[in-house]
Amino acid sequence: MPYQYPALTPEQKKELSDIAHRIVAPGKGILAADESTGSIAKRLQSIGTENTEENRRFYRQLLLTADDRVNPCIGGVILFHETLYQKADDGRPFPQVIKSKGGVVGIKVDKGVVPLAGTNGETTTQGLDGLSERCAQYKKDGADFAKWRCVLKIG
């Protein structure tokens, strides 16, 4: 028998609708700032900077505290797990920085691409295990929406 998920309450439906409308409001887009530590390492290396948590925080702070003239163009910002828990120099958590500029906070919830066992080089995305619990915690920690990227390599 299929698992029955609880129906959304009217309040939850309204919240989801409001979030979606804020993200895709006319003239707005999504800033994908969800680079993994490995991906951001390449950016930092290209400018001769060591890939440390503090340097990643500085880089992300630069993105999230850019000139306020960009605020009307950003509806939402997708963060990497580490970024959700980092703070700006003034002590505000990055989600608070984003929300103070009118943005909606998103979080990358997949856990990357892995080889698919029993295949010849095929891959799949991992992260379904514990997804519900992670999403509930991310919501408590300031995230309003989630991004799941599924890259499949079929040989």
C-alpha cells in the first residue's frame, strides 16, 4: 500500500504559494550560491586563495552583501549546507541577510552525484535517505524552499 503523506493545511498551501510568487515575481530570478566546497575551491584557486571555511565565507558574503541595486532582481538565493549556517561580519546569519534584502532562502538538498553500483560508469544523485528530516531542520534554520538536482549518466 502506498504511503499516505499528510495533506497540506490551508496555511501551508498559502505559504508555499507566497514563496513561489516571490521567487518568480516579474523581473526577479534565483541566485544559485550553492556551490559545494569542491566547486568553490576551483574559484578560489583561480585567484590564488586557499580553500578554507573562512575564505568560502568571505566569498559568499561578497555575493550576499552586494550593492543594494541588485536586490530588485533577486527573488531567491539557493545556499549550500555550510552557507546556511555561516554569518556575515556583522554577526547576522546569511539567511537573515538574504531576507533583509527581500529575498527568499533556498537550500540545496541533494548530496551530489555518485557511481551507480553494478553499472559501467553510470551515475545517479544521492540524498533521499533522511531527506524529510533534513528539510524539516532546514526550514527551522531559515530555509524557505529546496533545490534538488538529479544528474543521471546512462551508458
